[in-house]
Amino acid sequence: MSESSKENTKWMMRAISLASLGKGKTSPNPMVGAVILDKNKNLIAEGFHHKAGAPHAEAMAFNNLKKDAKGGSMFVNLEPCCHQGKTPPCVDKIITSGIKKIYISIEDPDKRVSGKGIKLLKAAGIQVDLGLCKKESLELNKAFIYKNITNKAFGVLKWAMSIDGRIGLKNGNSKWITNEDSRSLVHSSRAEFDAIIIGGNTLRKDNPLLTTRGLKTPEPLRVVFTKTLDLPIKSNLWDCNEAKTLVIYDSSTANESFLSLIPKCVEVEKVCSDNPELISKLLAKRGCNKVLWECGPRLATAAIKSNCIQEIITFIAPKILGGENSMNPFGDFEFREMHEIIKLSNSHVSLISNDICVKSSLKN
């Protein structure tokens, strides 16, 4: 790699690093960082998209300019927008700034942009270099990209189990399988998500909080999917001062007379069946890029079958629960041959005190 290529890679990785500072805060927008160099290749400004509704990364960088950008260059990990949203088009500002060359890592999958921004920049005489650090940029915004391509939220399934693959005793008791450090990590990792999904059974059995314990403001949306609407009168999730709660119910099976028992602060949406894909699409439409499924075996199995899960996080504790009737993470996938089984990839293993955490990708 030439010295100039190394230098360009350094600045693009700087833009990607800046973009990651917006993790968990930018939905429905992507995470974007921008770096501006003067004509002598000295850093004169940088910025990143802090949160949805705030100025975009390019605008933040221009606001932070230390000197004139004319004749200089910009590094940005995603194609600049060219449409009027809550903020003005970034392409217009770049064109009028006098910047001579722009390095863009990947195109924006949003159909309102998707190559149009690049065409406008080229038409204005600006040199465009596309594809620098593409792999890193795709990884950073994989949830945003997935949502724009599929119209579904990027799903991550999380569960905790004993070393013999049990998530609870046959009487339903499961507190606590993992250690305190693992549980603390779960609370903090929730801050990366826009919503957390459970089923009605999990609500009835565990009465969870489903929050980051104050690590994110606002907290992720708490979502309960129910086929019956027969939910507890009292629940931690009914306290909407803690975080917002959304109940989604299957209108084909639910007893809608129970709707009157749900607190007024809780939002309610209905879907026409128990297909988890409807939940994923509904949340994507509400602006959720990335959602965490913390549900029980039946909903977890259905979510995988309907291609709603793209990644899996498993916490494994060095404990044995035993028992043929103890709770398993999944229901029956009805596999008959080994070639039918679900294979995971890109696994990353880490130790959390004496627990094991395995993060893997699931190919749909």
C-alpha cells in the first residue's frame, strides 16, 4: 500500500470511528462521520451525526471548520444525502464549500439517495472516490442497510443458558443462570438497540424491566407481543416513566376486551397473524433499525423461522440444571436431517468472569 493510500485509509477510519460515537442514537438514520482536510492535507474539521434530528456529520464538520475548505478534501463513510429532511441536503453544502475531492466509503441504500448524491457531486466537478474501507463501513451500518433493503428491523436474539443448554428449570425458575457481570453487560448492550421484544409468556413469568438501567436516554422501546392480550394487571412495563412500552397483538386470536385493562400510557398496535415478520416490519416502519429479541422459546423459534434474526448472542454459565423437562432456548424446528440444521458463522467468543459469551451471525 502506497503512503498516500495509507494516509487516505487513516482518515476514512477516523470518519468511521467518529460515526460509531452515535451508536444507538441515530435511528432511523445511519451512523456517519466526516473529516475535512485542507489542500495541504491538514485536518481542519471533523464531525459526526449525534442523534436523529440533529445536524448530519457533514454539516457538523463544516460548522467546526478552522479555515477555508476550498481546494481541500472530505472523507465520509456514507454517501452524503441529497434530499430535504429534518435537515438540509449535505450535498449542497459540499458543492458550495469548494471542496475538490471527496472519499465516500459506501453508497446510501436509502432510495431517496442511493447514488443520486454521488451523481450531483460529480456533476459539480468534484472528484469522487468510492469504496475506501468498504468492509468496515458496511459492518458499522449493517442494521441501517438491512432495514432499507428488506423493510424489516435488523434482529438480534439473546438468551442465557446453563452449560447443558437449559434456560430454566421445569417450574420456570431461571433467576439467575448467569453471573452479575453478564447481566450488567446485557443492560449496557441494550443501549445499542431501538427496541427490545418479548412475548406475553415472558412478561407473565419474569415481569422484566427491559431497560439499560439509565445508560441510554431515551430508553429503548419495550415491545410485548401477545396472541391473547391476557396480560398482567400489574407489570414493570406499565410504568411508562421508566421507558415507553408498545403492545403488539395478533388480532386473529386475541380477546380485544382485554384492551381496556392496558394502561393508557402504553401504545397498542395490532397485526393480522402471529408471524414475527409483521412485528419486524412494524418496528422498521416506526424507525427502528436494530431490535433485540429477549423472548422465550416459542417466539424465538418463530422469529428464526421467519428470518427475523440476523445475529445471536448466547451467554453460557458453568452450571448444570439437568432434567428432560427443563426449559430449552428453542422449540422444535422439525429437522429430520443434519443438513437441515441452522449453522452460525463469524462467531466471537469472550469470557465474562466465569461465563462465556458467544456472538454469531445467522445466514437467512
